[in-house]
Amino acid sequence: MFHGESGTGKSFFAKVLASEINRKMYHIKYYDLFSEDITNPNDLLYSIFYNIIERAKTTKEPCIIFLDEIEKIISSIGDYSPDLEQIISNTIIKNITNIQKSELDIIVVAALHKKNSLDQRFSDYALFDNQFFFDKPKAPETKRLFELYIQEVESKSQRQMFDKNIDWDCLVKKTDGFSARYIKQIINVCVKECFFTYIDSQSQQAQQTLITQDIVLSKIDELKNEEKIKGKSAGY
């Protein structure tokens, strides 16, 4: 079980884990089960588990089942039956229990925002014995995240847009408490808004904007203001 606030890297780590141990990952998200087109999300969830298990029996290939935001999967009742929460919990418990009793090489991972917020039966059945807490990054980690997300920018010319005189230590202080998701968002917004090309009528050469420290700081402030408007405290 991975637990921690939204944006702290739980889903990302699950993907890295699957890659590192060379396993196919089946990513089950709540919005795959709850939409206007789906009349019975529990039937769909049961079918997903069934197909994964049957495939594993046939291929003998190890895999990971990742239940992303599991509390939403269980509690996203919406316009469905009021008994749906209990029904979906039963489906998850039954299938994980069957996997644990089998000889199939399947690892079940779940991501949860708040520890111990699930039905007590999940603990009683020892479905997730290993618990991992994901916290917001500290200063050295935040600085490294800025570096990593800049390296992930699509093209070399876009990466070179960042002013070499940017004081990253200053930006780290300004983004104290930010999750990895929002660090990435800041970088992407800066690139998207500042990378534009125009053709000079005389030189016929493309020009591009330099991303300065002031620009990055302005995007950080904009993000903070947006979060306040949404009614969040320091949930960046």
C-alpha cells in the first residue's frame, strides 16, 4: 500500500517499480469504472480482475495490478446503488484474497491518500501488509526535481530556454511544500508560454524567449493563487 497526499509520486513510483522489475502493470483508475457510459462499475471491475488473472494463468508472466486512488474506486458511488461501496469492497477483497492463495506471480499495489481510511476488513484480511508513506519533497529533492523535469522537456532548444543565471535555491524556498506534480507543472507552463517562434521579416531567423527567474517566480505565484481560489491550503 502506498499512502500519501495527491501528487507525491505514488503512481509514478508504481510505474517505475513495474519497469525496474520488468513486469507488465495493469493500472486500474476510478474514472475507468465511473462514467456515464458504464452502467455497472462493479461488473466491469470484476471483469478486469478476471481477465488479468486468466491471462496470468495462461502466460505465466508476472505482473502488477495497481489500484490507483483505491478509496475513490470504493467510494465513488455517484448515481449508482447506495450499496455499491460495500459491493466493490467485496469484489476487491475477494479477488486479492484469491490471488494471494494462488501460485500466480501477481503483485497487487494500491495507492491511498489517507492511511487507515479503508474498510477495516482490508486490514483484517492482511491484503496490504507492506505500507509505504509518500511525503512532499524536501529542499534537496525539490532542486533535483527541477533539474529532472527540465531534462524531460521535449527538445534541446526548449531546455536551453532556461536562463543560466536562475537561482534554483531561491526557487526551492519559494516552492516549499510543493508536490512533485506541481514542480513539473511549473516547468511545463514556463516552457509552453515562453516557447514561441516568429519569423523576422528581414533575417528570416526564428527567435525564442528566454525563461528568466522572474518568469518562473510569477508562475509559482500564479499556482499558489489558483490553489487558494480552489479552497486548498498548502496542498500544492
